[in-house]
Amino acid sequence: MKAVITVMGKDTTGIIAKVSNVLFEVNVNILDISQTTMQGLFTMIMMADISSCNVDFSVLSDKLGLVGEEIGMQIVIQHEDIFNSMHKI
């Protein structure tokens, strides 16, 4: 099972480290990552394998949301199939 994680906000140091640390703590594997910074705005999209996650999806979402609040970022996680359905043309 895969999930898409999006991170957006003002660029600062340690964003990738803090997000990836949460994923490590709950046994989620990062499969792919793309990030960019444009005029001080940081954006990142991660594809993650959540099949071995040791917490419920809602708990993972809450954990990422709390980290987002701590660092002033918006962090959203969606199941891959929901993400794909929302972005079909």
C-alpha cells in the first residue's frame, strides 16, 4: 500500500529530516522524493510505502500534521489511489 505525502511552506532548515524521522519512527519507507524551493517557498512530494506502518493511517496523518505545525508547514498524506482519483483529467 502506498501513500502520497505533500509538504508546503516557508523554506527552513531540517524540513526533510523532520518529516522523514516521523516516517522512520512508524516504519514507513520513502520510495521517491521530489522537492524544490522557489522564492523562499518549499514544496515536497513523497511517495511512501505504508504497508509495514505500525500505526493506523489516521495516527500517521496526525503525527505528520503535528510536525507540520511545529515547523510552520502544511503536511498532507493521502492514499495513492485517492490521490490518483483526485488528479485524473
